Amino acid sequence: MVPESVTVILIAGMSGSGKSELAASLRHLLGDAAVLHLDGYYLPLTHLSWDERAQMNFDHPGALDWPLMREHLAELKAGRTVEVPVYNFALHNRELYTHTLRPGAFVIAEGLLGLHDPHLRALAGLTVYVDTPPEVCLRRRVARDVAERSRTETSVREQWEHTVWPMAREYILPSRRWAAITVSGEQALEETSAAVIRELELAHS
């Protein structure tokens, strides 16, 4: 069944800020909602060796497939199903298969650079920035990447120093100015989710 109208909620913030957790919480609270993870849209790197892929700057906007991302978010907003790319972070490459995503009354799109692109912002009914101290983000990123992405703590910390934090300062932190609401990534999810929903209700009242 095609929704009569789709509201896009766009969430951005640093790696480890709590974007995915907020998106999952909002999906649960809103009910008829789908989540689009923008980190699935890294460009395919099949033409590179594993060592070359591992050296890529994945925190720069140039690492992402913006045309496909814009197309898919526009399709979802229009109520149409899309085939979302799946990214393998252990292999640093896009999988050959896709994930079918059907929109609900809400589409919650979350990613590092979610507020960076004006085309994505234009599709959003609400823009959200998750503000979390860098030291907290780093601690969370180390825990996640070691447990889920076959990384060593040393490699995670080196990547943070070389690309993650410099790119955050250049691209992610400045994007906060585009957010209709900023929430804390350290606050209880119940509180931040409630704040976003209140802002959503105000925006559509």
C-alpha cells in the first residue's frame, strides 16, 4: 500500500554520535516509518585492491554516491520502493545484493553527512543534528568497529586522527546550522526522541 504522503526526517551527526539509535527509536515510536541508512551509499570500490580501499577517506563527501542517494530519497518521499545498496565495512566495498526498502508515512534518513547536501535537505520535512562530544564518539566508534567491523583499536584510532576528526570539523560540525533541532547524543533516547517528535508536530501543525 502506497502512503498518501511521506515525511522525511533527516538526521546527521558525527560517527558514534547516536544517529542510528535515534533513528531506530523514532521508527518504533512513529510506527509507520522506514529507516534509510545513508552509509550504505559509499561508492563501489571493486576496481581497487583491499589495501587501496582501506586507505580511502570514507569521511569525505566525495566517498558517497550522491546522485543515487538523492534519487532514492526522492523516490521514497514520493511513496515508491527502492533497492538500497548494502555496504560491507569489513571489505570496504559495496555488496552485489541490495535491500528492498518500502516507505511508510515517515522515512528517517540518517548519516554523517545527512545535512551536508542541499538536495537532501530540500526533501526533508524535519532536519535533526545529534550533538555528542568527540571523545564520546571516539569511544563508541572503537567499541563498534572492533566488535562489528573486524578492526583493531589501533587502526580505528589512527583513522580517527587522520580522516574522521578532520573531516568532521570541516564538513559535519558546520552542517549543524541546517538543523531545525539539535539533540544531545548523551541524553536518554526517550527524551531526545520525544523532543524530535514534538518538533515534528510543530512543523506540521
